[in-house]
Amino acid sequence: MKRNAVAWAALVVSAAALVSSQGVTRPLPAAPKVTAESQKIANALSEAYEGVADFVKPSVVQISVQRKMEGLNKGARRLPFPGSPNGPNGPQNLDPKEFEDMLRRFFGPGAPEKEQFGGGGVAEGTGSGFVFDDRGHILTNNHVVESAGKISVKFYDGVEVPAKVVGADPQTDVAVIKVENTSYPALPRGVSRKLKVGDLVMAVGSPFGLSHSVTTGIISATDRNSVGINEFESFLQTDAAINPGNSGGPLVNMAGQVVGINAAIMTRTRGNDGVGFAIPIDMASTVAENLVKFGKVRRSRVGIVLGPLTPSLAKQLGLEENAKGVVVGEVLKGSPAAKAGLKPGDVILGFNGEPVASVPTFRLTVSSSEAGKSFNLKYWRDGKEQTTTIVPAPYEEVAFDGLRGRANETPEARRPSEKADISGFGLELQPLTPELATQFGHPEDVKGLMISKVKPGSPAEAAGLEAGQVISRVVKDKRVQTVTTVKDFEALAGKADELAFYVEASGAPGHFVTLSKPKN
């Protein structure tokens, strides 16, 4: 019986094979159903990627770093996982904000899988970089080589040579190292300011120590200046996969030109989540040239305190609500801005022929401009556009120390007797005397009105106004004017549904505030 069962099973299998061979089963297609034109486009794109990857390969390097443990401790903010994920410094034992902050920047030379902590107190890891010029200079991130004891560079053909740091700039996270071998080509530079959202890009580097890995994507955003990683930042955002070890490697366009330095990722898993950041090459190359020439970055200042131009403030000043620019809050005496004739309340619209979009962008542009050189500046004042020339000064020669003092007493320590309630906006004001200015930490010569009380739940409270602050200027008839009496302010507030004025706080720069009366 058992033998018969086996025989029947064999017969069934044979029959199934016979039926299959006769075409009863569904045949597999010989090729995907793609039109000839679509196939041609796909092949062309593949060939383009292949060409770019092959072109940039000789210029991209893998950087190996040995750094002492004390150096790592100093740079712990740049180590997403300083130890075991479940250890005392691991993510499971961190505050969520600390965890997210750590994940903003990953440690280029030393992905967790590659970190080695020997008995000698040395950590080893890998990062990336690319040839910057024909003199052996290589561009990378500061956090790749920071606190490094020994650096070696490995080229695409296996040649490995020692390197030394020429200069580093923590404020932009850019560093230049140098090797003696100059036979490898410098990577051509593109123009990052011309990039547009949607442009194709390729990231090249050594993620997790895997040299010359390439990933592709697009430019997801430009001018990301509020990431909070560097002091000076205007990141390119890309969805090209960037992982630990990619730090310092190039982000290139489809012409094989470097347009950025891969620097950071935003992630909750340490792996790539499609949000990567690269330092634009326009900024990085300027920093690198300074480091090569001077060993440090020479920056400039013009001596102004700036604030954002909000739609409501733009409207109050007579500009279009969608206008771009930055608002001058204070001008340092004797500064380049003062010599150029700028005044509080001016809106800077353009610098050196380029539009000004935000405070960080303008600050970055000015800081990288040449000190002692004249630049055209376009601004808005009294309802019309005006121009002037401004000559930035060396950074260290324009000091903002002492612009504001520190309050010696809290506002509650002494309540002024004369008060006036600005109904509808939630403000209670009083005249400012030299004695009150001193008491609340303001310069003795400051002019304006002091906020003595902020009504809970009012527009003033929602705007962050506090007792002890000083209102020194108001926007009236599309002009910024000084205000010294409560009566004048009351008259202005009584007729308006919206108020724009400049607020000064002790120990901090002032800023413009716009308040709107609540609608019943």
C-alpha cells in the first residue's frame, strides 16, 4: 500500500511537469512593458549617473582619523552614540530633546559599527573629503578632523598617505587638510546659489567606512538657516542618502561639479531618513580659501542689530506684505552702518546686488564679504527705496559689548506711580526716567516709554512683552518715529487696530513687535 502511494505521488509530479512544459501555466514576460522612448530616457539617466560617478571618483577620498578619548569627550555633542545604545550615554537614557539634538549631527569619522576604543584611549573611524586644489589641499568637515591625533587619506586607487590639518572653522564646520601627493585632480566647483529645488544631485563618500559609495536624490530645499547646528549656516537639504561616514564628502550636480559638503542628517534612527544637509560650496570655498591663505577665517561686520521683516510689519512700513528683507533695530555708534547713514527702522532689501531674504542669510553674506571694500546696499525708509554704500570692518573691530546692561532689580521690585492703560493691546505704560532706566538695566540715555504691566491673555502677552521693557520707537504713517510721551502713544493706539513698535530689553538686543487688537 505504501509503495502504491509513492508511485501515485510520482505520477502526479510527472503529470504536472508535463502540463507545465506544454504551456498551460502562465509564461513569464521576456521584458518589462516599457516604451522604446521611456527605455531610452531611463538608459540616458543611468549613463549620466555612471558618468558623474566615474568622473568624481579620483577626487573623492576616505579619511581615517585617530583621536584621543579626551578629544571625544570635548566633542560629545557630535557623537550621536558615544557608547552602547543601551549604556548610560545611550539614547534610551537621554532626554528626547538631547537625543534629537545629538542626532542632528553624526560623527563622520567613527560610525558606531567602526568605532574602536582600545586600552590606549584612542578612537578610530572614517570620514570623507575631496581634493580642493592642485596643491594637495583636501576639503572636509571640521567635526571629521577635530581633536585628531593622526590623519590618513586613502584615494580611490588604494594609495594611502598621511595628512595634516591646515585650518578649521567650527563656526561653519569646514576644515582643510593637506597631503603631499598632488597627482589627483581637484573636483570642479559649481555655484550653489544657482541651485533650485528639484535639481538632481549625487552624494559621494564613505558611509560606515564603505569607500566611494554614491547615492542620488534631489535638492529638497535651499538656505536652511535655522537647523541650529552651526553658528553660520545656510544648508542645502537633500534626500540623497547620507549616513555616518559621509561627513565631508561632496554633493555634486549632474555636471560633476561639487555644490556642497555633506555635513549632517536629521533622523530619529541614526540611519538615513531622507533629510540630509550639505554646506553650500559658495560658503565652504570662501572659508577654505581663507584657511589656506591665513590659517583662519577673516570675517566682517557692519555694526547693526537686525530683526525679521514680518508681513504685518512690512505692511505698516508701506511695503508689500510678501516683501523680503531685514529690519534694522539698532545701529552701533561709529560703525560701518552708522557711517553709511543707516538708521533704526530701515529695511535692508539688497546687498552687493543680491536680494536679502533673511537675517541669517544677510549675516552670512556680510561676514564673508571683504573688509575695507565698498558694497552697494539697498534699503527702505519713509515709504521709498533708497541706496547707499557700506564698507564692512574686520569682525573683531566691531564690538557689541555693552549695548545693553543687566537689570539690577526685577520689574516687581519697584512699581512706578504714573501709569496709562493702552486699552485693547494689554499694555500699561509710563514715562521713562534716567533713574528707571538705571534701575531696570537700560542705558541712562535711552529714550522711550517703559512697560509697567502686561495684561494676562492680551496680545501683548502673546507677543512675549514683559514689564521693564522699553518701547523706544513706533511705526506711524509708514515711518519709524521716536516716542517719548504716553499721551502720544495713547493717541496713536486709540486709532489703530494694529501697532508696530520697537521694544528694547535689558541684556538683549531689541526687536520690532506688531500687535493686533482682538476681533470681537
